Amino acid sequence: MIKREKIKSLLDTTDFNREVTVMGWVRTFRNNQFIAINDGSCMGNIQIVVDFANTSEELLKRITTGAAVAVTGTLIESLGKGQSVEVKAVTIEILGDSDPEKFPLQPKKHSLEFLREIAHLRFRTNTFNAVFKVRHALAFAIHQFYNEKGFVYMHTPVITASDAEGAGEMFKVTTLDFDKTPRTDDGQVDFSEDFFGRATNLTVSGQLEGELAAMAFGQIYTFGPTFRAENSNTTRHLAEFWMIEPEVAFADLEDNMQLAEDMMKYVISYALENCKEEIEFLNSRLLEDEKTKPQNERSELSLIDKLNFCLNNEFQRLTYTEAIAILRSSKPNQKKQFKYLINEWGADLQSEHERFLVEKHFKKPVILTDYPADIKSFYMRQNEPDAEGRKTVAAMDILFPGIGEMIGGSQREERLDKLTQRMDELNIPQEELWWYLDTRKFGSAPHAGFGLGFERLVLFVTGMTNIRDVIAFPRYPKNAEF
């Protein structure tokens, strides 16, 4: 195939009056003369000027929206509005036809709901070109951040026999024939005859295995797919999503908070610097969407302002107990404007409470610490009871504007007796996690870590409003298309 030049480099060049070959997909074809094509290298299209008089009618009919074309011609400075360069075509080759009657992505505005139905084609729109370029940049920045800090990247299992969260909402993995499922004497499924010889599921977190590695390498991180069989049809939940989970030995809750704040500022900064065109497009898109909303529902910050809001402010740190006191005495709580009223210590905070703390009260990102033990996981380090005898754990959540919880983490419980006692209280069988408990028997050390749902980060940085629009092929209840 002839060497092509990417549209991105041609749009930036000043080296005119030379022969170039470009390839891409037709976005529009106007007046049988002007083709706008895009090759995915940037959001911009390049205009091809067709020599109408010397181009066959048969070829002109095949230049349709969605068709793949190869064009060789002369790169010239454009005199028309809207573009700085254009290609005066000498030869046009149709690489792949696109039936204009059937191609669903016509040059008009499509709803995000419709585009989800054609997720295999939505990458060709400007919105999704921008979203997935930002997603790529954020993933790269995550790896670069941890690499610069000397972390070891671990691939933890996708198939596991443990439930790290104790949630029980897991996808089972089996090779058993559903029509001839073997049963034990008491009627239970006999997993001893299954592929792994025991019940297994898709992982909900790589944390527990990550802790094992941190006890040897000192600092590790995972970045991989996780799965939740939660029957949730919201704009914030997916059945399959990606998680970033660092684990650091010889670290406490304070170290954990600092690492998380540093990471968030690093990756947001990277996206702003390396995806200027995409973020400016998404910022404009969001401003247009905001105009259609009632005044009281509009965001106070633009997308770019929101990103800078997180970069330019030190994250406010306060305990759960302090947050409850603020929320109880807040106007929305006093006037019963919260959907979930805060009446007493021990309440599980909802997104509306988290957003109030960030957007209205402190006007900066917030890190909440020291949550009630009863609403947190078994592996979190137990604090000494407070003056009123209330039990808390060394947990932390990082809250962001517009989205609420972005990161959840904790100092891990390194004391064997405390850990086993908590497991017994929650009916978590010690024999199933014998390998996890071994790390507390052989050279236990204070350590901490957190989890960041990658799609939630992409949602925040792109300003999209539905998490199904920031992952290529979303998985959710009743949907596993593509």
C-alpha cells in the first residue's frame, strides 16, 4: 500500500504544493466537489477538492458518507473558510463502499442513546473520537505516574475463588454442563467436578493479591478489568469496568491520601496538556448541553474550570465524624432538601452529601477519613474507639465535584488477631483466605492502598454524563452486545 500521511500532520504543516496521499473515511461530500475525510489521527477533517469534470460519474456515486477512500493529490493552502489546507485530488480510490441508505451515521446530530445502539460505529463521531483519545491519555498517564515512582505493575487474576469486597455480587465461572449439573448429596452444585475443582468467579478487585505482592516489592499497582454482577441500571454503574489499585508497604493512611492526591493531579494535568483539542471540544459540547437545562440544574463550572478546580486546590481532609456534623447542620438537611436526610452518626453517605461537601461547603476536592467500621470492609485497619466508644476504621474516600466518590481506600489491617476477629464477625471463612492471612504471619508490616474506577475518572475528565459512554462496549444488565 502507498505510504500515506496522517491528516493530523497535514493540518499542522506549512509545506505546500507537494504530492501527498491521504486515506480516511468520508464524513461529508458536498456539491460533487468537496469531500471531508477523517482518518482518526485527530478530530479535524481534511478537505479534498475533486476535479469534477474529469471524475467519472460512477466514482462520484461511490463517494458516500462512511466510505473509506485513498486520495493522492497536491497539498495546497486553502482559500476557503473553515480549513487552512486542502488536497487537490489527482486520483481517488474507493477502498470500501458504504451504502448511504443503510449507513446509520449520517452527517447530523445523533443522541448518545442512539449511538450506544451502534457502539461499533460511534468511534467515528467527534464526541467519541475525543472521549477515547482522552481515555487513552489517562491510561498512559497512570502507567507513567507509577513507573516514575518505581512501582511494579502487577497483573492480578481475572478468575478468582475469593470475594475481596464481601459483596457476593459476582459472576460465576464454570465449565459445567447446565443440563447435567453434578450435585452433592445435599443437592448443592458439586464444584469438585468443575474445571478448577471449586467454585470460582470473575474478580471484583485485585486488591488482596496486590497486597501479597506489596509485601515483597514494597509498592505495586494493578490496572485491569473487574466485574460486579450488581443489577444496577444507573448512569454510574457497569458490570465490567477497569480499576487502578496501588498497594504500598510501610505506608499509613496519610501516605495513602498523599499518593492518591498526587496521582489525580498528575493524570488530570497530563490530559489537559496532551488532549487540548479534545478537551476544548468536550468543554464546548458540555456548554451547549447546559443551555438546554433549567437554570437551577446547570453546573457552576465548565469542564475546563472543573479540571483546574482539582489541580489548583489542596484537597480538604476531614473525618467522617466532622463531615456528619457539617451535613446535619447544613441548610439542605435542615430544610429537608436532601433525598436522604442525615440524622445520626453511622449513616452511609450518598452522592448528594458528598457533592454538597465538595461543591457548596468547602469548594474544593475533599478526602473523608475514619469511617464507621460497620459500613466498611473487613480488611481495613481498626482505629481505637473514639471518646464515645464508636468504632471506626482508617479508611478514606476522595470526593470530586459533579461526581462524588472518585477513590476509595484504606490503611490495611496488618495485625493478625484484629483481622481474624473481624473476619469471624462477618462470617468470612479463614480457611478460604489462608494465603492472605499468611502475610500477617510472616513479616507483617503496615501498608495501605486504594482503588480508582478508571471509567469514573474518564467520566470526570471528559464531562460525559453516562458511564456507558466512556467505555468502548459497555456491559450492564440485559446488555452484552458487540
